[in-house]
Amino acid sequence: MGTLTLDDLKIGTAFSDVQTIGGPPSISGLVSTNIPANTSTGPMPFIVNDVETAATNLVVAATSDNPTLVPNNPANLTFGGSGENRTLTVTPATGQQGVANIAVVVTDLQGDKATNTFTLTVGQPTISAIGNQIAYLGDVTNTTFWVNDAETAPGSLTVTATSSDQTVLPDANIGIVNSGGTNRTLWLTNAAAGFAVVTVTVNDGVFTIPTTFTLTAATNNGILLAEDFSYPNGSLITNSAFLWNAHSGATGQTEVVNGKLPISFTRTEDVNRWFTNAPVSSTGGQIIFTRYVVNFTALPGAGEYFQHVYGFSGAFRARVYATTNGAAPGTLRLGITAAGFTPAVVPVNLPTNQNHVVITRYNTATAESTIWVNPVSETSNFASATDIATPITAYGVAFRQNTGIGSLVVDDLLVGSTFNQVFLSLAPSPIPLAITSANGEAIVSWNDPGGQFKLATGTNIYSVTNIINGATSPYTNNLGDAQRYFRLVYP
């Protein structure tokens, strides 16, 4: 452990028994801040304290390392407050922009000092964050962002963009269009598969402020894996001629039953199947879409993952979780992480003993992971993982069996390069609609714990198409109204 020297050892039964009187005061609470030019910070609170000197007797002073921007005058560095609770108002010189480090010093009656230093930035322009982009090879993509500055008209701000990979995205293939006011549109034309980090900067003549995002130039390699589990009943590994293999747990537990794959919390075997042309590297721009149909026969617990993109040595990405957290009684929800344990959940209640379509997207360049549940298009019913993971070389897909996942049956597994390649529309089974009357009102009721259907009405039996937004069972309708028809529609 090395060598150390001890002195003034005290042991007591209370803090005051061992407290050493003396030492410097303390100061805290001042943090770096940005303000427009020709304004002040307003009173910024901070706290001072000392063991032997009363707070009212502590002396505070402030200095600026950039007196052109913030002169070292009381009018520019103004204190307020009293006792422990003090304030500092910083007023930069008129017309000045730049950066100053402000050091605030507190001194006690013994001459001991403590310092709190913070950075003041004056007149810095702003630029909005830009989300990561995906575009298939040869496609042009665009995204809108904004820039702003309190001192400079939007049209006078200089906006530029550069790429980290001139092969994937040459700088010449980046276009910036002024969309009016503070808005800008960025146009990107990729030239090769892979990914590039794009840095977009705004300059007001004083500051250059960057933001970055990743463009994935994706390749469309078609279907990577198709699996309908049409093997004889029995061992998945043996009856698939070892297309499937176990990578953890008790080998031999997983069996095919009537052309489907049951997995359960009562077993521990985890199985994987490689892509037809495995592996998929993290540098080639591949997007992995995985689709399967799942039917839960027993509810999961608070949350465990049962499916993922498979990599070696526990490098599992796009982990799909089943959970009852936040779900209506008797239902479950599905969510996803990139590699963590707190999933982003699709807010759709899923009943047991019904088929549900699950589609996931894993970006091999960024490890970003997204899940859709019973989608009707690529824009519906999705959630994206909020955790950050390192990209991996992906070898295939896997199913995991563990306490907490519930019991479920999987079928129609398909892995492809685009959403449309794997998309499957699976309408739920129809449910009955009942109408009763009470107290002069018609009461329409139905049992849809998953909330998949919507109530529609119409005055013509052949045109019951008007969705009643927000209608829930039971729904009351006055019998004195005109003749109306009701039905449930999906989606």
C-alpha cells in the first residue's frame, strides 16, 4: 500500500470530539454559464462557510482573467446577499463578446482562502443537435436543424460541415441550404458503404460552435436469415442439423414443437443461429432488421431480455425485454436496450395467448437499437434504446431463457437489410362488441386489454368509419340521438 505518515490521531464518540478547529473556509455553487452580449448574468447564488469565522465576517472578492470582456470593477462584478448565502452578478462590458474565467475568493479572519472559479461565455451562437442518420448506399438523405445567435442575424451566420471519412461521404457531397430564418437543411449523398461522423459548425465571427452526428451508409444485402422452425418435434439443435447451437445454460433443453419454438423461464439454455453469410462487421454499414411472431402464454416479471443480436463473449446487442411494468393488468409490454438493463418500452399493452409481430433494428456502425411491436409501417409503435454501447461483429440472432421472461412461443423468424424486407402485417383476432341499454342510454362495451382496436361509428351500416378518438369501454351513447352503428377497427 506504500508508505504514509500519521499525526494528530483522535478517537471519540462524536464529531466534535475529533474535529480540528481551523483550516480554510469553503465556497460552492458557482458554475459556468453562457449569456448574450450586452446582458448580465443576474444574481448567481453561492454559499460560503467556515468553522471559526462567522459567515457574516467572511470576505468575498472576484477577478476576471479577461478584463476587456469583464472589467475588474465593482460595477461589473457585483456581490449581494449576506451570511452564508451570497450572490454574484457579472456584467460584461458593452459590445464585447468572448470568454472570461471568473475566480471568486472567500477569506476568513485568519487569512485562509478558498476559491470557486467558473467560465463565463458571452455572445456564443447556438446550434441544435442533429440525430444520427441512416441512408442506403446511393440514396440522398436530408435533415433539418437550426442555428441562432442573439447578436448576429441568422442569415449572417456561417454554417459549414465536414466528414470524417471522405470515402463514405466526401465533403463535396454535403450540401447546406438556408431554409429561412434560423432553419438549415443538410443534404448528404453517400459514396461508399460504411459510416462517417459529420461535424456541423456555426460561426458568428467570434465563436465556432460544433455539433456532430453519424451517417450510416447502409448496404442492402437482402435476407440474412430465414427460419420457420419446420423441423421434426424434438431437440432444436439436433433436428436443425446444428444450424442452431447453444452458447450458455443447460444444453439440450430447447425443443421444437409443431413447427414453433417455445422458450420459457423454467429453462436456462440460450441458443443462437448464425446469419447465412456470417459474420457482419461493424464497419460495413449493415443494418440488421430482425422479425418474428411471438405469443406469450405466461406473463413475464419486471423485465428480462429473451432475444438479441448475437456476438461472441457475451457481446449481445439489441436486447429485447418483456416486462409487466407499466402494463395493464394481465398484459405485458416489450422494450429494447442496446446492451444495458433498462429498456425503452413500446407503450402498447399486449395480451397473452395472441400473436404479436416484433421487429428490431440494429445499426452495426453505432449499436443503436430500435423495436417495433405490431407495426403498420416503419413510423408506428416503436421505441429506441437510450443506452450507449460499442458496436460488435454480429454473427447471428439468439434466444435467451431465464427467470423473468415468462413463457412464449416464437415463429416466422426473418432477418433482413431493410424494414420492408421483414415487415409482416398481423391483424389481431376479432373481438366481440356488445351493446346494452340503461337509463335511456346505449352502452357499448368490449374487452381489449391490449388497446389494439378503436371504436368507430357511422349512420350507414356500410360506412362505419368515423373513429371516436379516446373512446374506451364502456362507451355511453344517448338513445335519443339519430340512428348510429358501431364497430371495432384495427389498427
